[in-house]
Amino acid sequence: MEMLCINAGLEITKIKHDTEVFHFLASEQYLRGIPLNDKNSFYVKKNHRIFSKESIKNYRKQIADLNDKLLGGDACFYIKKK
């Protein structure tokens, strides 16, 4: 991203990582063989508890830590002209 900005005469002023719990839960579902739109998906049937409240809480803590360390999977780049 930095090289793209430099080549375009722009600069990155801030980077904010903003991964959310969705990314972890969706990945865990796929690992368990449950597609996102499956009838057993957490996102289709919220009261179908394939994840405990405690595991979701732990995922949120992990995500916050990753985002704070700028290691989250998603990022927002604040860019301005040089």
C-alpha cells in the first residue's frame, strides 16, 4: 500500500486495523464444515449456539489485541496528498 501511495504522490497518515469477530466465527464455521448460509450457521440461526458466549468473548479479546498490534486482517488506510 505504501508503494502505491508513493507512486501516486500520496502518503499514509494513519493505519487502523479493524478486524471484527465475524472473521473468526466465519472461519471457525468453515473449519467445522458449516458454510456461512447453512441452516446451522450462527449467522442464519442466532439462537443455534455452535459457539459459546465464552468463546465469542475470547475471540473478541484476541481480535482487539491483534488490532492494537496492527496485525488485524482488515485495515483502513488514511491517505492524503503529499
